[in-house]
Amino acid sequence: MTTDSNGSQNNIPKIPFLFVDDEPLAHKVIKKNLGDWDITSAFSGQEAIEILETNPIQLVVTDIGMPGMNGIELLQEIKKKNPIIQVIIVSASEDLSDLIRTLEAGANDFLLKPLKKNELEDALFNTVSKIRRWKKTMQKIFIHKRNN
């Protein structure tokens, strides 16, 4: 996918991500629209936590409004266990307080439903770019420490 004349997103790999939503239809739509991404599905916050404990996933896209553990609670649990994992929150609500709470809790991005393919892909590519940049920085730090 090319988004501009420089092709800036062409060199960004599509890393696996976890999609969390209690609505089965949302999973079908995501997989249809983002078929070339490696997507793992979870239908609850608890299921997402279990998947993250056994899989090296660095990126989560979660709905905010789910029964049981909601998206903000899931975000908080993720950040407690592994603050490096990046989380994009999705909401059908246009309540500004939801946006503020998710960003305060450490969300990487916030998108409104219904999800538009280009907006979600932009958020995914921006997040993947951030993850890659952090990895490069960490490598430089480790190399510098090892050489000193």
C-alpha cells in the first residue's frame, strides 16, 4: 500500500496484531479489510490477556466497550505486564472523556467506529513505525553499553 508519492509505508512491515472486540461481525470486517495483515482475534479482555501471555504480540487493537473487562481496563492490564506493547483503542462513543482516559492510560491511538480501512491502516503503520524506531534505539543503547 502506498499512501504518498514517497511510498513511506512501503518499507514498514505489517507485524502481527491482536484484535479484541466482543462483536463477531467486527472481526469479520477487520479480517476482510486487512486480509494481508496477520491478525489474531480475541473476543474479551480476559481472552486477550491469555493470548498475550503466550504470544509475542507487540500491537493490540481493542474496542473500548466490552462486557467484563472493558478496553481501558485491558489497556491498563497490558501496560502493567508489558509497557512496550502498543495499544490502539476503538470506540463507538464520541465521549471526549473516553479519549482522554485512554490516552492517560497509555494508548497509542484512538479511533472511532465505524472503522475506516485507511484510518486503521494509518494508525497501524504509525504504531509499527514507532515500534521499529524503539527497537533501533534499544539496539544502539545495548551496543553502546556492551562496548563501554
